[in-house]
Amino acid sequence: MFETGPNWRRDAAFGVVLIAVMIAIPFLGPSRYFIGQLTLFFIWATVVSQWNLVFGVAGIFSLAQMAIFAFGGFATGMMGLYLGISLWFALVLAGVGSILFSIIIGLACLRLRGPYVALLTLAIAQVMYLLIITDTACFYMEGVTCRNFTGGTRGLAKFGDFGFREMLGRREYLKGDYYLSLFLLVLATVFSFAIIRSPLGFAFRALRDNPEYGVSRGLNRFKYQLLVFAMSAFFTGLAGGVFAGHFRVIGANVLSLPLLLFLISMMVVGGLGRAWGPILGAALVMLADEGMKDFVEIRNMGYGALIVAIVVLLPQGAAGGLEQVWEWGRRQVLALWGGTGRLAARRGAAGEERRE
Amino acid sequence: MIIRRRGTRREEGARKRFIASRRNFMKGAGLAGFGAAAMSSGLLADINDGVRAEGEPIPVGGCVPLTGWAAADGLSFKSGLELACEEINMMGGILGRPLAPVFEDSKEQGADNIIPAMQRLLDRHEVHAIINGYNTGAVTAEYDTIADAGVPYIHHNTDIVHHETVGSDPELYFSNFMADPAEYWYGEGFMKFISDLNDTGKWEAPNRKVAIVTGSQNYSVVIANAMRDSAEKYGWEISLYETVVVPISEWGPTLQKIRNDPPAAIAITHWVPQDLAQFMMQFVPNPTPSLVYMQYGPLLAAFREIGKEATNGVLFATVVGALQDEIGQDYFQRFNSKFGESASPLTGSQPYDSCHYWAIASAMAGGTGAPGEFEQNEKVCDRIRRNIYRGVQGATAFVLPYQAARTYPTETRDASLGMPHQFLQIQNHLEQGKLIAPEPYETAAFQIPPWISG
């Protein structure tokens, strides 16, 4: 069912090593700041790994991902606050709700193509933003202040967390959020790899690269695009819920344009459409952000320079560049062994896979 | 006797050099004009007993928006903290240890920016205090980060949520201080202000009606609701409570409602200067005999530049900011001479004052505490709670259990126990607003607005 091959084994080995390292990090006594930043990295990497399915693999110019993220976060928070249910349960419900929400968005947008999809999905996100910040009606009173249903411009808070404070104590609770977000990223990444290498992934790519040919082979463009939209929404919504539970607050700023551009830059830097691209991009952009924190005045220029450099020097993103280096290195090693015949055979088997 | 902690104990010997006295310090520093402003800070120089600030530096953090929509204010906060640290260091720092300000950018604010920035200050720089202007969008979620570290966190978020959070668990949030009154006090303060104007004969209210117009942001809504809820207490009746969708430039429908039932006062709690200027430009050609009060926007030059003559007579207020008295003027001069005439000392005064009284409290407590040194930080926070500080913003005294600055004259009748809720009036659109209340800080008399006096 799923395509396998040398790259699959390489990716699996690399993934296992990466997970082992990430699991070990909290035991090495890092600072709380480091743990917090890695938690945020896991959350953003989850979002962009799913966005990559829609944007990079299926070629849909959707900017709705942060709207879905916000839906998941607000749904989790609201269920915790208004229904008083456990945030764990709320998180799962929010994930499922995010699928329905994305289907509604998809039904409205996917009849369109190209930049029109981008415009309409961005408009939906901005409408959500406006609905939240113009929510001034008093939903309930708390002391002398009235609380809005969505939290309004202040943000939605006081819906609790995942219980790690009680479970692990105030000094260690961040590790609970850390492992939760890591677990989410692992699931989302496995899901993403599975989709990309399944027949569904080939269908998405066919409709991206040559829609007329794909349709002539019996692929229903609208149905497949709606499918990828819905599938990517589940983990995005969960990421929103984890974000809300981690920070114990969620506000309209998650729908802001600077954050949207920050996440898009992760995909561009990492390599659109590549399985490792979003994770690598998230890591590079967050590292760049970290490195430039002491140079506030030129930070935005630094971002710009980084993105321009990546686009010009590595048009297939950092993941594409690494892929080329990997292939070159492998050829050199095999050539040293005199195994050019085996290399040719392997090239044949892996040829299709390199395109991902 | 001052007990000094490990790391702050002064080595006796060659390294120890004294300056003769506080008077000499001020003279030497060229701060003769420091005058009354130095009265509280002079206490620090006395405690320091003439020692120079040559010990191990104490990192002091500022989590301020250096980029994003609030960057202009953020740079003022940064300047204010830098100026305070410099002055404190000239007085010998804290028991001989100089202050070293470090900053993290809270960018567009919100919990995802504020919490990592504060955690970075605590982990990387190991700051002994975080002293901010304002940050929005975290809804006090950052208090837990502070509670885990225990260092004093002094901010000016002007947010009533602070009361609820600290009040809910004063022991856990012992080091979280809001150094200005909550926005709620704008509401009741306004009702008291117009009542005082009427009672003292400075203005004769044509009726007891107030029209309230609010924007859509929580800040505006909380103030509008507080006005509405406190109106009856001062004998006023709300004739109109209107929520407008912002941004707004077309005020026709709202003005028509106001003209249909002219109130004694119109209070607009929406704060964007260009929107407010548009209101005045549309109101003045066909005015009602009402006072016009507006929130925040008239503090900014853009309001007067857009509205021009139409803005003369407008009232506005701030619960925190440098006063225009002798102490304030000295501060303005020092601030502008260091950072240039285009710098904004009004907002920079927030971390400036806070840093001064944190330094005094720390010196009195025997030194500062690093993250995790809860016992020492408890002592510092206890001093902050108990001390009353007279700075460039007036008096700072914290109300317990929620540890927010008390506002004067609404919360206390004693000007020495509260931060003045300053009411200003634009009397000439070419100049900044004049401070007309409260006593004894006012620098100009209230004037009947031109659309009423004719």
C-alpha cells in the first residue's frame, strides 16, 4: 500500500534517532526556556507539517491553516471554560471539530483555484480575527468585569491546563507539555509521511503537477482536495488545543498576519512539498529567530535575507539541499566501493521517491 | 544595620572607595536639579552609605515590545529603565552592585511571545527583577512563569485581571505587582471628576445625563461598563450607551442620537486618535452643550494634528504617567537630554519609577534575589508592599492583597497614598494637554469648552 525503499529506511532511522534525542533532552537538565522553546517548536512544526500537505503536496494555496489552528485552540479552551470538561477530552473533540470546520471552509473555497483560494481562505481567517476582537457583548460577569464569549481582545483564559502542574509539580510541569507536544508532532509527522507515500499522496501530487492529466485518469479534483483539507485539519486543530493548554490562554493574535508569515516562511525555508521540509524549516527559522534576538533592530531584515538566500541558493528548500548532499555523498561512498552497478539499480528503485 | 547577602558583601580594602555624601553625589553627578525627585532615591544613596557601584552587576530585565505595533511605547519603556539604572548606579547601585539592564522583545505580544521572552530573561540572563511597561494578550498567564522563579515582576498592564489573578492566590503570586491602577478606575474616576467640577462651580451641568460611547476592545468596554455602573453612585444617569464598530470615521448615526437627547457629558472610551479626531470634527459644527471626554487618543499628537481647532476643550485622562510638576519637569529634562527631544518620557516614566522603588526595597531588604532565591525575593517584595514611593508619577502605594497601585483621588483622598488619576484638557491644539486635576498636581485651570462658551 505504501511505497517503501531506501529513502523510507533512511527516514525511519533518522526519525527514530531524532525522537530518541528529543526524549532524552529533558533528562540532560536544560533550562526551562529551552524546554519552552522546544515545546513551541513542536507545536509550530506540527502545524506546518500539516499545512505542507495542503500547500506543498496538494498544491492548494490555502491560508486557512491558522484559522483551523485557532478553531482548535478556542474550541478546547471554550469547552474547558464553559462546559467544565477535562482539557484532554476537549482536545480530542476540538480535533474532530476542526475536521468539520475545515470541510466547511473547503466546501466554500475549493471550487476556486490558485490565488483565489488564498484570498478567500485569508478572508475567512481575518473574519474570525475580527469576530473575536469585536466581541464586546458581556457573556458573563466576573467581579466588576464582563467576560466576552471568545475572550475578545484580551484573550480567552482560565480554562485550565492538562494537569501536569498537579501531576509533576511546579518545577517539572513544563516537561509534561514538552512530551505531549512532541508526541503530537511524531503522530502528525508519521501521518504526513504516510499520506505523502500512499496512493493518496500520488493523487494529490498528480492534481498539483498536472491537474488535467490527473482528472483524465479519473481523479476528482474537488473530492481529493477536500480530503486533504480535512485530513490536515485534525492535527492542526490538536496543535491549537495543545497551544491553548500549554499557555493556558488563547487570543486573536494567533490569527495575526505576522504569525501567518512566520509559519509560511518555515515551509519556504524547509522546502515546500518535502516530507522533512516543514520540520527542518521550523527548526531553522526558530533558530534564526533565536540567533537574532540580540539584534532586534535588524531582526526583520535578517529574516528577509535568510528567506531570499534560501529561495535563491536552495530553490527546493533546505530539505531539498540536504537531499542533494545526501545523494552526492551516497554516490561518492558507493563509487569508492566500486559499486556503481548497485548504485544504478538502487537509483531505479528510488527514482520516484526522490521527487517527494 | 543592613544585612547583606552572599555576593553582595563588600570587600573591605582597596576596592572600596567612598563618595562623601548624598549631597556630594548629586553635585558630582550634575544632578542638582534632581531635587525633590531624589528624595526617595536619596534614601537609596543613604543606605548605600557612599559605596560606589563596582561589585558584581545585577541583571534587571525588561520584557518590552521592541518591534511590532507597540514598538514606539516599547522603546520608551526601554529608555526609562536604562535611565533609572544609570541613576541608581550613580548612587552606588544596590549595596555597591551596579544594575545591568537587559531586554527581550515581546514583539506582537500575546502569551506565545511574552512568556518565552520572560523565561529567557530568567534563564539566560538570570535577572533579579523584570520591570516592564505594558504587554497585552497574555491574560496574566506569565504570572506562573514568575511564580516559579520568584523574582519581582513589576508591570503597568492597567488590567483588572491582575486583581483577580493575584487575589486568587496571593501566596503563589507574591512577586507579581501591577504598578498602576486597573483600567476599571478610569470609569469611576471620570464620574467623580465631572461631579467635582459641578460641585465646585467650575462647570454647571445642564442636566444629569451622560452619554457613553465605547469601542469594541476590552479596554474600552471595561471602562465604559465601569462608568455605567458607577454613574448612579455619583447621581448621574446614562442617557446613551452605544457600542461602535472600530475603526470608525463616520460618526453621523452616533451624533444624531446624542443630539436627539443632549447629555451633560459625552464619554468616548474608544481610544484610536484619528477616529476620535474625526468625532470632534463632526461634532463641533453642530455641538450639544456637553463636556467631551475621550480615552487615551488625545495624549498623542496625531489627535491634535488631525482635529486641529476642533480638539480645543477636549478632556482626557491617564491613570499613570509623569506629572508636570517640578519633579516631573526635572525628569523630562533628564530623559530628553539623554534620549533626544523626540523621545517620549511620559511612557518611559513607568519602568523608571518602578526600577527606583524596587532598588530601594532591595537595598532595604539586604540585597536582591536571583531566580529561585525565594527567601530573599520574599523580603524584597515585602518591602515593595510596605514602602510608599514618591516618584515622577506621584505616589506609588500597593493595595493588598492584589498588589496593584492605589489610585488617587477615587480610591484614597490622600494624595500621598495614591497614584494621581490625571485629567487633562486641550486648551490650545498647538500644545500638549494641560493638567487640570487632581489637586495638588494641576498646572492649569479647567476651561469651559469653546462649543459651550461660544
